[in-house]
Amino acid sequence: MVRLAASRMRTPDLTKLRRLVEQEEQAWQAGDHHEAVRRSREFHTGLAGLAGNEILAATLQNILSRSSLSAALYGERRDPGCLCHDHFAIIDALEAGDIDRTEALMIEHLTRIEQRMRLDRNQDDVSIEDALRNTP
């Protein structure tokens, strides 16, 4: 998906993505977990939207909805779901026109998120109600 987006990317698109990540970073620094996660999701959906494939974008939206709940259940409390420096690096690679690097950075980013999940955690430790309170 990131290859498709990169081939259609324009300077205003990069500017918008960078601003979203700046807002995400500000929200994390301010301790506004819900706003930070919302901005992170907007970064991912914005990037997917640039690919110009509505089916892929809708699939990503579905995945993001599920991953927010998974992060709430299995992630560390108040731990950034996405890492802003990853998002900035992806934007920098897009700006440089390095599609291979962009794709590699996105794979590393998603792998890092997966690795931060505590999937061995007993589901009895967290209620669905608590998890939903921890998602935007």
C-alpha cells in the first residue's frame, strides 16, 4: 500500500502527514492519550488514502479499529501505540522519493508495534470495559 501511496504523493500530502505527526507528538507530550492515538490513526489512514484504493483503505480502517482494541487489551497502559519518530522517518523517506526505504520503514514500524504487545497477558487481567476506556 505504501508503494502505491508513494507513487501518488505530492508536497501538500507530505505537509499534511507531517502536521498530523507533529500533532500526535504534541498530544503524547501533553498526556492526551486519546488525541495522540486519533492522530496516529489519521496518519495511517491518510497514507492509505493516498494509495487511491478504496478497498485497501477500508480494510486498513477495519484493521485499525481492531488493533486499537488489541493495543488496549495487550499494550502497556499509556504507552504510545505508534512511535512518532517512526512516522517522521516514513515521511522523510517519502519526501526523499526512496520507496524501498519507505516500505522497509513501514514494515519495521508495524513489527515494532506487534513486538510491544504483551500477548502472553492473561485476558482476565483486563476487562473489556477497561480496554474500551483506553481506546479513542
